[in-house]
Amino acid sequence: MKENPDTQARRVQDDLRLNYGPNKKFITICAGTGCRAYGSLKVKDALEAELKKQNMNVEVLATGCFGFCEKGPMLVIHPDKYFYQQVKVEDVPEIVSKTLAKGEVIGRLLYRDPDTKKTLFREEDLPFYKKQLRVVFGRNGMIDPTRIDDYLAIDGYQALGKALSEMTPEGVISEVKKAGLRGRGGGGFHAAFKWEGARRAHGSPKYVIANGDEGDPGAYMDRSLMEGNPHSIIEGMIIGAYAVGAQDGYIYVRNEYPLAVTHLTMAIASAKEAGLLGKNILGTNFSFDIHITKGAGAFVCGESSALFASIEGRAGEPRAKYVHAVEKGLWDKPTALNNVETWANVPLIINRGADWYAAIGTEGSKGTKIFSLVGKINNTGLIEVPMGTTLYEIIYDMGGGIPNGRKFKAVQTGGPSGGCIPESLLDIPVDFDKLYEVGSMMGSGGMIVMDDRSCMVDVARYFLAFLQEESCGKCVPCREGVRRMNNILEDICAGKGREGDVELLEKIATGVADGSLCALGGSAPNPVLSTIKYFREEYEAHIKDHRCPAGVCKALITYSIIPEKCTGCGLCIKVCPTQATSGEKKKAHKINNDKCTRCGACIESCKFEAILVK
Amino acid sequence: MVNLIVDGKNISTTEGTMLLEAIRGAGISIPTLCAHEAVSRSGACRLCVVEIKKGNRTRIVTSCLYAAEEGLIVDTKSERVLNVRRLVMELLLARCPESEVLQKLSKELCVEPQARFIADSDKGKCVLCRSCVRVCEEVVGVSAIGLFSRGSHKTVGTPYNEKSDACIGCGACVYVCPTGHIEMFTTGDKRKIWGRTFKMKTCDTCGRYFAPVDQLKYISKKTGVPLKELAICMDCR
Ligand SMILES: Cc1cc2nc3c(=O)[nH]c(=O)nc-3n(C[C@H](O)[C@H](O)[C@H](O)COP(=O)(O)O)c2cc1C
Ligand code: SF4
Ligand code: SF4
Ligand code: SF4
Ligand code: FES
Ligand code: FES
């Protein structure tokens, strides 16, 4: 009798499952790009060598990113789940002889909560992880992404087996629809509607594509998924292809992600070998193959029509067409394009059911979202939270607040063309609709936190400068309009702003948003419009009073020394590169503003906060 | 046939007709810069925008690329439309201050140059409408010119701005350019275009210089018509 694909998949799993039983001793060490940069592979090698030396049979799993990258290299010792961070090669002998051999913990490698000063033993105790719900991303830390067996052992490809044996393509679509899965790459479009459209569309072959271009500076959740759990994306795509009726798939990976390409390539090969991909998947008559395309490097290549053009071998420029990609996408054939994270959610929905999934999140946004937290925040890294978690919880509970006791000012969400959200809105639940409502967007989930030393005009200028460079230059409003807005912002920051500039910026912004060909131009005005909306007085201060309230715009600030605070220690004289500071020892010093370049070196050096920026 | 309402007027047109043609057919004018009839449409200039209403949703679309749909309500002069058009004109005037075509068009549309924009001096009259690139690729079939770089650095020309071996000197690009940016000089037996000098051929009948030799060779190769038969100018044929 022919084995049913589901039982077949389960049997493979049972064979494999647990190697990692509940009491089994093993180590997972993060080998994501971040921790690798801190030397995690060396720590892994040292661990293996030391274990051999001490004759211990403990497996060391090099896994994907744990999310808390700034504390790397990091590892977890199972089954006790002790979490060690900032581990160095020198720590290895002690880890083996104490923790592994005798179960003793090593205090200095544990995480200390900077607020409570308490030492925390396990990952789940850390404030960074505590409020997270890591259903998609957390599995990164459990497996070696180069081994399909590891993925199978955590129920990998079970959803595929279920879909092929128990569900019709329409059934898969309706399950995903019921779950309410929305695209994680930008627009938040309902995945099921896209698949349905592509399924119904005439034309053959049909394609499914995973968008792993991830052009947002500072964002790397897609990289971490591709590196750390490639099979989850592949499984999602196979299920999607089954639902859509696609024979071929592409993963479009950013060129700068070599490790992601390596792991995806290995995963595709081993999935094929296991009969999970390729001809007659799991013995059914459904066949599907996946190819990898390396991105052309431009931010705009992540835009759907530019991405198709790039895969087709043409210049990665958006195309102006009012026909949806589900009907005419790649090579003008029906195509379902989804973000990498969107695909990784699919097996979860099939495995645990739409009801389970839809119970997480808000009315209009279901499930979880991975965010990258960067900027002026204590804990930087990747977090996964249920949709609807407030900005406050993300920034203060998980992010640990603003460093050096400074004040929160704004958070930019949604990548370079997202908006800046002020303190008064920290209580909003983060979901697709709410972020849009306040003038920003979900984008791919980037969050850049700014403190009171950030000038919001300068911030808008920074993002517009990025977008000006990244505009493909095809259409007039974006190519010329973003440049002109950037010029005006530069003027304002340089003290050359004019009366009426803010109103003019608003007018250009509206025209660019309305008139641009693709969503890059369509959203490029967000940084300008949102900062004007929430920080208009800061623009006015620059233009009318020639003052930068945050003390950032060099043309508008002067440095001086508060005589009452200055002890005359002379440190600022030592550090000033232009000899602008002077004074006798133990007497209040002075700054010569003709020489001062406003580099800030004196501020950094002064222990008495005697330097005033105005 | 599909029926739609444009600026309050009922219009019907054949299925598949672009809004631009449908609207112009009804006697309503729409400015364009990049929709040359000889080439496919790129949607680059955004001058032809209109606001459409479907159900409760309104949207700005380029009329040159949006096919007429049954029941569509189109506004060609809404505030949003005029704002985009005005912006595009201001941006282009600042990019190509020398262009007479743009000056004339902006007068017609009642748009003044935006004083806050510092005019460019390095862009010539090119608005990057792409018509030249498209005609060279789609009609002539040699793809001698293309678009290079991105964003505001984008330019049109031959690869690396070097003399192109692919160019046949036909001048089709000059013909479709809306602003007269491309320079072509034809004097006696020589034609200069895109940095290259082409030798002109005289007409076997009237003896007048009428086409570059390279162009005739290319046509002969492509169509199989012997070069000899092509050596007579249009007037004498
Ligand atoms: C300029 C620009 C860049 C984009 N970059 C990405 C990207 O890097 N990754 C991505 O998934 N989507 C990106 N998108 C969104 C895609 O166009 C598309 O909407 C998305 O991949 C669809 O998948 P989803 O529905 O699962 O989000 C970008 C859009 C624009 C306009
Ligand atoms: S909006 Fe910008 S990126 Fe998009 S097509 Fe126009 S110029 Fe290119
Ligand atoms: S003159 Fe040269 S560049 Fe211009 S259309 Fe003819 S072949 Fe192309
Ligand atoms: S040279 Fe003329 S035809 Fe070519 S892109 Fe520029 S404006 Fe258009
Ligand atoms: S790379 Fe190790 S935690 Fe992110
Ligand atoms: S004429 Fe339609 S975009 Fe240029």
C-alpha cells in the first residue's frame, strides 16, 4: 500500500525525533551573522575541542540568530536552558568543566538585568524575551539550519504533509484567509486574497516568490529567518504553490546575504533529496521547484514589479501597469509574491489551525510580527511580538528604554519611508492599520528609536537623502520631488530655511505621494509629513529663530561653557581637535566659537556637564 | 463598449482603450510628455494623471496606462490632479529651464516656475521621458541608447557615453523627443548624432543626400531588400 504523504512525513520525524529528548544534554550556540562577527564560530570550535578533550559526548548545535545580537556570542545549555552571553573562547574550559560536567552555573556569563541588578539564568527570564511571543522566529534557536533533520524534529514539513493529504488547494486558501495572515513585507495585503487571485487567474505557468531583498537599512529579520530557519520559508512556499497551482518558485535574496544564500541552497537540496520538493512531492502528483535569485542590490528592487524585472534579467525598475501581479507578474504570468516572513508563517497556520493563529493579534492584524529594534535604545536586536503590542511595551519592556537616562523623543517605524511617531502616541497598539493611521507604516518592521538629542528636521533630511539616492529615477515626482524636498531640508538644517518652506514641503510631499509611479515615491514623503505633523515647532525654530532645539544642526548651534559648572580640569582642551577651548587650570574655561567646529568631543569628555549647546 | 463619466460627461469607448484616448476623444484635453504614439508607454512623466472613482474609493492614476472601465467616474481637474500636474511642471521647469516646449506647456497649464527651486544647468532639455530609448529598441530595433544610473543621476545616452557601434544614425530618437534634447546635425554628406559621424548616401535618382549609409545597410540586412533598391529617396520612389 502506498503510504499517505502525511504518515510518510510523520514517520521520518518519528525516526528523528528526539535525538533531543527532554533530558538530553546539548548546547545551542548562535551562529547568525551578528554573533559570527563576535566570534561565535570560534567559541563553537573551542567547545567541541574541549568536549572531546574531556571525553564528553555533548552535541553543539550552531543555530540561527537568537535576536539579542548585541550580547553575542551567546549559547544555551540544555536541558537546563542556562543562557550564557558574551562568551569568549577563554570561557570555554570552564563552561565544560563546571556547567556541563557538574551543572554549576558561571555567574559572569549570565545576563544581569540592568534595572533590578538581578542575575537571570534562562533566556525566558530576560526582560528582552519575557513579553515576546516567538512562534516564528524562536524556532531559529532550536535547530541547525544546515540540517533538514533538525527542522523535521520540530514538526517541520508536517504542515506540508497535512496540506497535501487532507486539504484541497481551496481549503488551504480558506484556512489562511480565516487566519487573517497579512503580508509582512510592506503593504499588509491579505496573503489569501493574493493566492486566490493567482489561483483563479488564467495563464500558465504560475509562480510563487519569496521576497528576501530586505533593503531597509538596519533591518535584518528576513536575513535571520533565511539564515536561521530556511526550511520554514521553503515549506511555506511549497504550501503556497500547492494552493496557487504554481510549478515554480523563486527566492529573491539580497546580494549582501551570502550566508542566507548558502543555507537556502542547502535547504532546497536536502528538501529535494527527501522528496519534499521537486517532482511528485511526498508521492503526490504535485510538483514544484524553487530557484534562488540574488538581488541586484538596489532598495527599489524589493518593490514587486522591479523585483520581477530583476528576476527576468532586466533593469530593476518598477513598471507602471494597472494589472495586478496575481494576473500578470513574473514574465507576465500569474504570480503570488510574499515576503519571507509571510511565508514562514504559513506552516504554523496549517499546523496549529486558523483559530489558534487568529486568536493572536488585533481585530485587523493577526499573528505576530518580527521587529528590529535599533537606535537610542538599551536592548537592540530582533523581537517577535503579537500584533497589537504597544510601542511602549516594545521600547521600554523589551527594549529596556533609552540609554543614559535620556528622554525618548520619537520612533521611526517602517523603514526609510516610514514615519516618526512621538511620545504622545507610545500607547498605540502596533498593527498595520494603527501605524498607517498615525502617518507611518509597518513596512518590514524596522524600528529606529530616537532620544531628545535627535533633531527631527535632520532625521527627515537623513531619510530623504537615502531615498533620493535610492529612487530609480523613472518618474518625475519621485526623482525630482524627493531631491527638491531634500534640498529644502538641507537648507533648513543649514540655517537657510525660508518662511513658507514648511508649507511648500507639505505641498510637494502631497504631490509626490499622489503622483509617483511606485510605492517608493508614494511613501517617500512620510518622514517629512510625519515630522511636520508632530514636530512642526522644531521646523519653525530652525527657520524663524535660527535655532536647533535638539542641538544637532551645526550651523544653528553654539557651544559654551557654564562657568559655574566648569572645574577647570582641562580635559576639553586636550580633546578639542581645533584648539577652540582654552583656560587656566582650575578656572572656568572658554570656547572660541570662531574655531569651534561643533564636533562634540568636549561634551563627551566633560565629566561635569559644563558644556552647553544652544 | 464601456461607459464612463468624465468630468460629469457620459462617454463611451471601446474596451481596452486607455483613459487618455477616451478622454481626449471626448474633447477634454490632457497634457502628456511621455506618451508618444510610436512607442510603448512608460508612465514616466505623470502629467496625464486623473482621479478615478470606483465605488467609494478614489485614486490618482495615469490616464495613458489605465484602460477605460465600465462605470468609472473620472475627474481630470480635481484638486489632487492639479496639484500633481503643477508639481510635475514646476519640477521639470527647474530641471530644464531652457526648454521652450516646457515653457509653452506651463503657460497653457498656468504654472509658474517655483522660485524656491534652484534651476539645474546640467540636464539639458531631457525630461527622461524614455521615448528615444523605446523607439530605438522597439521600432528601430538596435537599442543603441539606454538609461543609466538611478535617481536624479539618471541620464539617457549611449553606454558609457561612448560612440555606439549599434547606432545607425536614423534620427528616430530625435523625431520622438518631445523637448528637442537630442542634437543631430546633418550637413551635406555627414550626419552627427550621439557623438558619432555618419556618412550620408545620395539618392540614385535625384542625387540628394537622404539617409546614412549605415541605416540603409541595416534595413537591407533586416528586410532582405538589396541595398541597391534602397538607394532611392522617399521623394523619388
Ligand atoms: C521601494 C520598495 C521596497 C520594498 N522592499 C521590500 C523588501 O525588501 N522585502 C519585501 O518583502 N517587500 C518589499 N517591498 C514590498 C513589496 O513590493 C511587496 O509588497 C511584498 O514583497 C509583498 O509581500 P507581502 O504581501 O508578504 O508583504 C518593497 C516595496 C517598495 C515600494
Ligand atoms: S516612484 Fe521613484 S522608485 Fe518608483 S518608479 Fe518612480 S522614480 Fe522609480
Ligand atoms: S539615431 Fe541611433 S540612437 Fe537614435 S534611434 Fe536611430 S539608431 Fe537609435
Ligand atoms: S532625450 Fe528626449 S526623448 Fe530621450 S528621454 Fe530625454 S526628453 Fe525623452
Ligand atoms: S546573530 Fe546571534 S543573536 Fe542575532
Ligand atoms: S503621459 Fe502618461 S505618464 Fe507621461
